[in-house]
Amino acid sequence: MCSPRVRKNRYHQRPFNNGKIVGPAIALITISCLGLLGTGYSAVLALAGEVQIDQNDPPWLQEMERKTVGPFAFVVQATFFVVNLVIIAAAYLQIKRRAYVFAIVASVLAICNIGSCCCILDLPAGIVNLIFLLQPDVKQAFLTSVK
């Protein structure tokens, strides 16, 4: 006996893949935690440290080394410390499917986060997160989770 053919309902929707939200958010949290460590360390060094300049370095590198200390360097690093905190908070809310616009802003901040060497990792993570967030099913998941 042959089994009856199951007719697919064209209105039947597949269950939402939660990995589109959770995976990129976890990546942003992980990378931003590394960024917190890097910018925090750089901010402390900017206030407390004295730069050791090698006289054999080219002049442009000596000038760059001089600019890594002082109040301006501290303000720059402290700003990116706060940026990393914002990214972590938004990614946490993204996992909870809250604050859709805040998650998009955090993705853009991750793309622009140049406070430490984590920008090498933040750039692709922010782009992937932004691509997923702009998909219609992900936006619908955020909208339907609001109670």
C-alpha cells in the first residue's frame, strides 16, 4: 500500500532558526569582551605609563609611540571601552530578542570599533550580524517576541 501524499500547505512556515540571532550575538559578546580588556589596558597605560621610544625606529613610528600616552589617548581608549560595553549590552538584548534597533546600532558600532586590535574580528562579526538582523524573518522574530 502506498502512503498518501502529504500536500504541503503553502502557508505553513518553517520554525524560526534561533541561530540567526544567537550565534552572531555570542560572537559580538566574545569579541567585545576581548576589546574591553584591550581598551581598558590601553587606557590605564595612557594615564600611568611612560612610553619607551626606540631611537632606531623611523620618525613616524616614534611620533605614533608618543601619542599612545597622555589625556587624549586616555579619552580615546575610554570611549572605545564604552563602545564595547554598549555592544555587549545590545548583543545580550539581541539574544533575548529585545531592542531590534539597538542591535542594529551595535552591529554598526562593531564595524566601526577601532579601539584595539579586535577591530580585525569585530568588522566581520558586525557585518554578519547586520546581514542577519536585516533579514525579514529575523525582524519578524523580534516583533513577535515583544509582549
